[in-house]
Amino acid sequence: MSNDRWSQERAASWQAKSRWLFGCNFTPSSAGNQLEMWQETTFDAPTIQRELGWAAGLGMNTVRVYLHDLLFAEDEHGFVRRIDRFLQIAHGHGIGTVLVLLDGVWHPRPRLGMQRDPKPRVHNSMWVQSPGSEVLHDRAAWPRVQAYVQGVIRRFANDPRIVAWDLFNEPDQIDATTLALGSRDQKAQAATALLASVFDWAREADAEQPLTVGLWEYDAQGRPVRNALNELVVERSDIISFHCYEPRVKLLEVLDALSVYQRPLLCTEWLARSVGSTVDLLEVFARNNVGAINWGLVDGRTQTRFPWRSWNESIADDEPWFHEILHADGSPYDEAEVATMREISQAFARPGRSL
């Protein structure tokens, strides 16, 4: 068993054996959050099959997919079977998967069962955190998170269909609880402590795939904001993953700043048209050998074609889509964007790991 972070040499070897990673954050259009995607009654294999076929047709070879700890606690074996089914479908389309274990974004109090419908025209109005604020702030509940993290990783630790483990998405992100408190300091402290334990638990699970947590906030020079959480992330991640919804100039600054870590770079969230993160930036990622996983594929119940600000204001009908690439019938939102994706994916495709 190895409890150590990968060496730079091992990380470089992983990248050398990999293809250029290009894909999307994937939720089937029939699901509005992680629970609706994975619960037995709403797990929609036909839609997953169809939409991952569309992703492959765009040249995508990777998807990033969110799991949830409540699903493991409720029905470990059934949940793992559904994960395996998803990986089988993705594999059939030549697509590898980045699995996200925990998430600090949007609704802080997740509940199993039938999920409420999305609020009309509101970005990601159903999305839920994992493990959520009740567990995050209760160390006595953390063994449940440990069982989940280690149970899932150990099941797929040697599975070549897994590209990487993304342990915790934006752990300290602002939410309703932090807004009520007037500060996210308390959440950041708890999230940093939990993340340190999650890294320990994940190392004990001894996965062959790299572990990572995404950076997502930067200073004026494009460097990661200096705080305890980001220090932990860069010190313990095998590869450096990050989010960047910025225009070209800022993106290049971020890439330059992250290059100092001398590890493979993987952008796990980008593409937000109305704030300047547009499909033409795919070439920037490709030419710098930085993996690129944009947010969204098919317009559906997540409603992420609407911008973040839709939580606070009405959005005009003619506003450009924020995220997403395809309509629900598989037709492109923008034919030129789809052509760009296919052209760049073909130009920069390299032999990948054996799936």
C-alpha cells in the first residue's frame, strides 16, 4: 500500500501514457442532480447511452461525473452496480471517467428520495452538496464519509476505465448557510479539515489512478488564492486540476501560474459563454497539453444553459446559452462550436490508455 503523493516522475509518466483529455461534466438530461442521476428508480441507462454517444461524436474521450455519499450509505451494492454500468456504457463509446466523490456547491442539505422539480429557468436549482452541511460540521459523522470514500475507490482502484479521482469539488464554496452566517470562514475551516482526512482515506484505498482536487479561485495575477485549503490541494494532489471560467488572457495567466507545480494540468470546469469562456479556448488547452472538461453536454433538468445569476434575476429569452453544447434532441446549439470541437479533438488526439 502506498500512502504517498505521486512523484513528479510518476505523474509525468501517467500523462505520457494518456491521450489528451477532452470532454464534459456529464449529467443525463433526464436528471437534475446527483441523486436523481444515480438512485435506482431514476437511473436512466438509455439516456446515458444515447447522450454519451453524442459526446463521442464530438470527439470527447472523457466525462466528469458526480457521485453522492447518501447513495452509498443507503444501498452500497446497488449504487456500485450502477456506477459499473455507467462505466461500461462510457467505455463502449471510448470514454473514460473522472469520478467526483464530494461536493461543496449549491444546496447544503441533501435528502434521498424523489427530488423536487427544477425551478423554471434557474441554473442548477436542484443540485445538492455531498456530504452537506450537517455532516461537514459534525466530526462524529465523518466515519460515514470514510466508508463511502474508501468503499468506492477500493471497488474501482484498478479499473482502467477511471481516469482520475476528484475527491471534493469546491469544498468551501459559498452557499445558503454561509450567506446566513455572513462569512464562509467556518465552512472553509471544516472543509479543509475534512479534505485532509479524505486525502488520507483515499491514499489508504491505494488507487492506481491519480487523486486530485480542483483549484477554483485566483488572484489578480492568475495564481491560486493563498489559503489553507489551496495549500492542502497543491501539496497533496497527484495532478493539478482546476476550474477556469475566464476569457483567454486570464486563462493563459492561470495556466502559466499553475505550470510552476510541474505536474499534469486538467481543467475540470470551463465554458461559460456570456462571461468570456468560449469554445474557441479549446485550442488553448490543446496546444498547452492541458486536459479540458467543459461544464455540460445536453440541455436538461440541470438547466445550466441559464447563467449563475439566474438565481437572483430573470433571464431574457435571447440570452446566449451559458453552458451546454446540445439540445435535447442531440442537435447543436451552435454548429460552428461543434465543428471546432471535432476539428481540435482530431488534430490533438493521441493514443490513450487501454480501456
